[in-house]
Amino acid sequence: MRDAAFAIHSTPPQILAMAERRKQFPFDEFEPKWQRHWEENKTFSVPNPGEADFDPSKPKYYVLDMFPYPSGAGLHVGHPEGYTATDIITRYKRMNGFNVLHPMGWDAFGLPAEQHAIKTGEHPRINTENNTNNFRRQLKSLGFAYDWDREVNTTDPAYVKWTQWIFLQLYHSYFCEEEQKAKPISELEAQGLSREEIDNRRLAYVAETPVNWSPDLGTVLANEEVEEWRAKGHTVERRPLRQWMLRITAYAQRLIDELDGLDWPTGIKLLQTNWIGRSEGASVKFQVSSARSEGLETENLNLETLEEVEVFTTRPDTLFGATYMVLAPEHPLVEQITTEEQKEAVAEYQKTCAGKSDLERTELAKEKSGVFTGGYAINPVNDEKIPVWIADYVMMSYGTGAIMAVPAHDERDHEFAEKFGIEIIEVVQAPEGTEEKCFTGNGTAVNSGFLNGLSTSEAKEKITTWLEEKGLGKKTINFKLRDWLFSRQRYWGEPFPIVWKEGNHEALPESELPVLAPELDDYKPTGTPEPLLSKATEWVDLGDGVKRETNTMPQWGGSCWYYLRYCDAQNPNAPIGKEAEEYWMGKNGNPGGVDLYIGGTEHAVLHLLYARFWHKVLFDLGHVSTPEPFQKLVNQGLIMGEDGQKMSKSRGNVVNPDDVVDLYGADSLRLYEMFMGPLEQVKPWSMKGVEGVFRFLARVWRLVMDTNQEGEWELRSKLAESEPNKSTNKVVHATIKKVGEDIESMSFNTAISQMMVCTNELTKLEEIPVSSVVTLLHLLNPFAPHLTEELNASLAEKFDSIPNEPLADQAWPEFDEDCLLEDEIEIVLQVNGKVRDKISVPAEASKEEVEEAALASERVQSFIDGLTVRKVIVVPGRLVNVVAN
RNA sequence: GCCGACAUGGCGGAAUCGGUAGACGCAACGGACUUAAAAUCCGUUGAGCUUUGCUCGUGUGGGUUCAAGUCCCACUGUCGGUACCA
């Protein structure tokens, strides 16, 4: 997936200079060696149900990384942060007897490859392949435990086929409101609906809509993408275009409700909920004069010439205070309503607005603007004539594109009314003590006829019922979420499996998938909204007036379902086989299939929302067995530059992982990324910090290895097959306990510090028990797999008690609670909450005994001398607090 | 403006349920080893003071409690998201 754009980098010389090349242990020899070992032995390949070697007795665990967009810049240090975390979990779960699925792949469609193709004339596939190879090399050099047999690439024809297949599932489905789920379109056909009626209900449909069009990129862009490309100097303008849309709004309610059962950060849940933006209110119908009905300007209304405008409001209780109405400048009724005198001003204003993007409209939002249309609306509650304005603070794309304006109780309306001298009528009395110029809270209805005296919530209810009875309105729920604009005019994306016949779209049969784009002579944009693929006239024209759809899908298409493909990556007959889907994605009593998903927050309302939508459609249609794709989500925090600023080429603070691996080895990079601080936190890079963990790994190495006279590495003479003593056992078992618990809670930094403590203890010993060392190597293995495997292999060669088997294939150590018990416990003695002394008592001492010992303390006595002891608080195993005055 | 997250030594951070604030690492300083340096090893390192010890100390101000980094109220600052959504 694309992340905040990172430019090409290599670590700047000043940072490299800090790290002179010192190899305290030969990581450059054993790291590639173990990587080769894992690759040749397919150590981390995991079989599917039904395959040889599949062990059904083991529980499954699916650990997923957000797959990268293989940019030309290569990995940056942010990638290995999340990847190391999932890798530790993977290795830990494997050692704990799970079948672990931990795959990697490439989100490889996208504009940068196409930009490269425009420049060089080279097919984007070649550039993509080069970049992918580089990314794969980099990831392998970090020793991640991926099952590379399951590698997927969204641009692979075998993958494109199933992305298109899923699009067709959307195309062939509609959303059944009663059952709140997707159902086959064939049901509507059976009901005898017309072609048009059916097309209007498909989950994938064609509509004319205003979009962000960039002439020099030659494509439309999602709202979220506009800023990024503008910053790179491209122009983006708004214009209406006919586009493919996906009906994600049908799922708005479920996308909110079903977040409930997910183990996601509350911030992300909130972000999605706000993005979907549910608001409850009422729609109200207003009669509006049209330009032809001069009558409205007088007292004599000519009802025959009235138009009807519907508005949405969350405050129907303020209807009596609606003193004007505003239509969005693009509202279709504006033309009919505008009077002859106002025509010129209105047209002028519309023109100004049309040239602005949403963004510009917002930037200029400080000052309200608008124009009176000359038309009037009738307030249905009191038959008052209210002026109709157009203003760009009303958006065509939300609600009905029209509002009733209540200047007394809405800040925007208030500002507007003040500027243009429109009447302001108070209809909600604020509670005592509230002094606001424009009260927007809940209060008591006043000046509101039959609503007077009611509380805001009662008034809302009463007016809504009243409107419904009169047929003037009804209770309505509105969502901010818009349907998903799903087509792009670029080349490097999946073509739609659609053809056009006599102005109608038609799906290609499954047998014709994948539909692949033809080679082009040049990849330059057409300069018009005509998609690039339209240049391939032979490919487009299928004869008999049948033409191919020339738009392509956005990058999000491939990333919406890649986690499913990993489960059954080679399946030629389906996107995912039933048995594989049920095993890896299947129910464990959880709504989500993937057990752990780690990635950045930048996809909170993009990929993570889109993927949930597709998954729900597939669930409704019976293709997957859980309603949600991702059970547990964790966001890793951004890694800042050494200067505390965001890493960027222009600041010269970018760190290239290749350089770090070169200087300190992959294990050091992995360990440092985990030792920096809590995974989810934003934190600055420090080359000195890398050196710190490098020194720790060197200490672990020297715990086992020593140089002989010839300067060769050999096992240390202090190692012995002896029984560890009590205190050694205590620290080792405490480490087993803490590291296990910390991995489970993803507190990797504290797990590492405990292993540092343990290493320091073992280093001090005159005779080092190999069993303790090997236990430490097990614990450290998920973090620093190369070093630990190498040391373990060396030990196994010499000592018979050590199994000659890679750590990755061994079980996670268990701790013995008895080893953690102490004979004597240190008790802190406080007087009035201040620490005054520390005593040692037997572990089994009773409360009374501890209290007695505490009061016997000379130091305590000296502090309570002359005072009366009021209370003695004994916290078993911890402290005694003597309260005296 | 709104929403969210965060605030602890010179720095990154630790502190499970309210119970010894500063684990672990970095940096700094002192020592050992060395002809010397690097590496390594050992030690010191929150601040202040009248230094066997005492006082202060987790953004600010208040509160609850025998006891507050942790809980409650109010505020300030930093970062992130979002923005005329009726």
C-alpha cells in the first residue's frame, strides 16, 4: 500500500560517519547463511488443509502486514517496524504450537510506475518488477519469516482475474434494504424490473458525478489523493464525468455497527465512524416559487406554479425559526427559481463556485458569500414566505443540497443572516446562565406555536410526527459517506470486465477473465478525460458496435482482498478455496478472520474501510465465512528522523535500512526498531540507539563465543553443562515469564530490556550453565533469529544436552513458578507516606509479623517518636505505612 | 473550530490493581586494560541542601486517599486527523 510519499534515500554521510564499521561478531557471515537455510528448507512455509504435512491438531493464527507499494525508493525504516513486530509474533506463535500464516506481497498497480513509463517509454510492468525485486531482496535480508510460496502481486494476471471476478460479484448484486444485505441481481430480474431499474440498484453502477480531474496526470483522483499530487506540481480541477461507482453507502449502517466486535484501536474506530458520519433528523418539504410565478412576490400565491424542495435538518424543532432557505449553487432547481432580475447575479455566482474545488471553497470559508435568487419558499409550519438564496456553504453532495436556515440556532446561518440582513428569530430558549450570541444547544422551544414549552428532544419528536401526518416530511437518517468513485483513466490498473453495447454496459463472462490491458506505444495522458486505454483502438473495438470499457480500477481494488488470496495463493479456480478460507479466515467465535493486522494509520478511512465493504459483500453472497476481515488491528507509530522531524529527502534525515544492515546487521536493525519504544508511539531514530542494541547482541555473542590465539571464534571456556544455581534460575525464569507476557501484549521494548538484564546476570557468572544460555537464546530468537540460531548451533555441536535442531523448530520455554519464589522479601517502611527504611522479612511472614517488624525498626521509631500512631497499613509483600501525628 | 493521542532525568523510555518514580538503553564523567587509541570491563550520574541524612521532584492549578506519574475536576502545551456535513 502506498504510504506518505517517501523520496529516494540513502543515509546521509553525517549519520554514517557516526557509525564506523566495527564487527564485533560476524553477522555478515551468519545472517546470509541462515537466510539461505530458511529459504532452502522452507522453514516458514505453512501447508493448507488437505495438503501433505498439514497438522489439523494445531490452532491457526493469521498474522498480516499491510503489503507495501514497491516504490523505486526501496524500503524505508518505517516498513521494518511493523514487519518486525509481526515477525516476532509469528515466530513466537509457531514455537507455541500454532499453524501460523504470515505472508507478504505487493500492491503493485499505481501511478508512480506509470509516471516512470511516460518518462522512459518502458512498460510499467518492467519498472514494477525491478522495484518488487529490490523490495523482496531487502525484506529477505532482514530475515522475516514469510511464507514466500504465498507471495501475491496485484498486477499478476492470475491475481487480476480474481479482482475482476469480485468486481463482477458487485456488478451482479444489489442491496436488499429489508434484509440489509447484498443479494444476486437475478432476483430483481425475476421480479420483472426494467433494465434501467436494475442498473440503478447494482452495487457497481455508472453515474455522472463531479470529480477531481487532473489533465496532466490524465486521471481522476480520489479526494484523499488530491493534495499529494498538487504538492508535486500537478493541476487538479473539478468537472462532471461519467464514472463507475461502488454503492458503499448501502453498507453505511453495518460499517458502523459491526466495528463493535473488533479489537481495533478506539481512535481508528472513531475515525471510521465519523467518516461515515451518521446523523439523525428529518427531511422537510418546502413549496418554492419558480421564476414563472410572479405571484409569489405579492400576497396572491399561484399554487400551480410551485416547485417542491426537500431539505434535511437535524433540528426539525427549530422549523419555526427558519427565516430563509439556501440551495447549493449547483442545485438543479436554481434555474427555475431564479427571477429575471436576479438571473445575472446568480449566474455570475454559480460561475465563481464552479471553478473552485471543494478545498478552495473551504479555504475561502472565513467569509460567507451568497446571492438571493429572487424566489421564495413557504415555511410549512406557519406559511411564512422566506427568501431562497444560493450559497457555497451548502454542498450539493450532502443531504439534499438544500437547507432551511435557522440563523438563531446555527452558527453558519447566523453569520450569513447577519451579513445579508436576514431576520433572526429565536425559537429555542437557552437554559439559565447560558450566554451565547447564537445558541446551538438543547433548550426549550419558544415562538414555535404548538411546540412552545417543549424540550428540544420532545419538540423534535412532536414536529417530526406532525410533518409525517401532514405528508410534509419524515424522520431521516443521513450519512456523510459518499459512494466510492471506482474508475480511473490511467493505464496501470485492472481494466473493467465490461463491454458497451448500444449505450448499455454489459459484464463479460467469467471465462473471459482476466481482461488484460494491451501494450501501448506511449503512456502519455490523452489530455482529455478519455481514458488512456482508448488509444488502443483495436483492443477496444470488438466489432458489431461493441466496445470495451476503457477505464481502469484504482489501486484500492487489489488491496481490498489480498489477505484472502494469501490463504490460497495458487488456486486457479477461485479467488480462495472454501476449505482454505474456512481454516485461515474461519470463525473462532470472532467476527474478523485475520487474527492480527499491523500497519500505519494512514489507511484508517481508505483501505480499512474499502476492504471491510468488499468483505461484507463477499460474506453476504456466501463466499467468505466471517462478516469482518480483520479481527485485531494495531497501528505502528511513525519513525521520525534523528532531528525529531519527519524523515524527508529535503531535510536530509532519511535513514536507509540497507545501510543499517550493512553496518550492524539485520538482527540489530530488528532489535533496535523494537527497543525504540512502544510500537504504537511516534518516536525519533537514533543511530546511537542502534549501536546500543548492537552492543547488547555482541554481549550475547561473547556469552557463548571467545576468540582464540589465532583470532578465530570458539566456544567460551566458562560454559559448562552444570545445574544453574538458585539466583541464576530466578532471573532466567523471570525472563521467560516477562518476555512471553510482553510479546503477548506487544510490549517488545520491555521484553528486550528484561533480556538485557538476564544477559548481564549470566555474563557475571564464573561458570555459565549452557541450559540457561540456550533458554535465553530461545527467548531472543523471535527478535534476533540469525544470531540465536548461529549460537545455538555452535552449542549443540559441543554439548550433548543441547538438541541439534534449529530454534525455530523448537518449543517456547516454560517457566517454573517455584523458581520465582523468594525466601526473603524486601519490605519498604513508610512513615506518613514517606520511605524511611527497608527491611527484609521471610516470604511467608504474616501481616502481623510484618507490622511488628516494621514498628521495631529504629528509623521508624525515630520518626514516630513523640507522635501517636493512628493507623498502620500493611500491603503484603510490598510495604508498611505507619500513620502518626 | 471539532475529534483523538500524548506530556516522566541531558536524550529514548520503564513503573500489571493507586503502594520504593526513573528499570533497560543512550549520552556524560571517573577508573581498569593498552606504549597509545578503539573495543571491552568496573563504577558514578533527577535537582537542591546545612550531605550518617534531609527537602523537593512525573506539563500547570486544585481535589480524593494512609498513599497519586497512575483516580476526579479545571487549564496549558505538543503532535495527528478533520473541517461550512445542515
